[in-house]
Amino acid sequence: MNDTLVTLVGYVATQIDFKETPAGPSARFRFAVTPRYFDRRTDTWTDAATSFYTVWARRVLALNLASSVSVGEPLVVHGRLRVREDPPDGDGVRWFSADIDAVAVGHDLNRGTAAFRRVVKTDTPLMGPQKAAVV
């Protein structure tokens, strides 16, 4: 398999959009990544241009993401990079977007603390992030 795996460090830019689908739970959100560099001319740290990615999560990762993550929180996202091209619009402009099919998502502990709670597996299927049992 020749997937392009990436690891991104950034912030949650939008609320988690959680949905139950026939294929199982799905969640997505926009993720902002702003590189910083030291500008020797001004002798200060400077922000470069922010890149935005759409992060997709499926199954258990989608459930846990929806019940654990809020807008503005710092995350580390690891997954498969997918570059998508949309058809030209009426003016002939082509649009490209970068999606990440997440394999793992976690809070960035360089920027704060987190308390991990293991999910308890149940015999009955969970119906959304609000019903996930944790211990």
C-alpha cells in the first residue's frame, strides 16, 4: 500500500460534525496548522500562513473524537493524506482541498494536560457520542 501518511500538529478550527451512517459512525472537523519560524532579520518568532485540513474519522475513533474534542483545542493528528480536486466552477476556477483520513488523534501535551479514560465495550451498539461509557 502506497499511502501518504502525515502527522499534523495544530488546533481544532470547527465543531466536530458527528453522523451515524449505514457504514458506522463518522466525524469530521477542520484543523488549522500554523507553522512558526524564527525570523533572524527581526530577531522574533513569526507565524507563517495557516493551512486548513478536513480531518475525517470513522467508527470508534469518530465516537471518541466527538465526545473528547472541542473547538480551539491543540491536537496531534496522524492519518492518510488525500488531495481532492473539485470540478471547475462557472468561472473555470479549479479548487483543491486536503483531507486527512485519521488513524489516530490525541491532545498535544506540549500545550496542556489531558486525562485518559478507557471506553468500556458494551454488548449493545452505541448510538452517538453522548452514550459512550467511560471508566
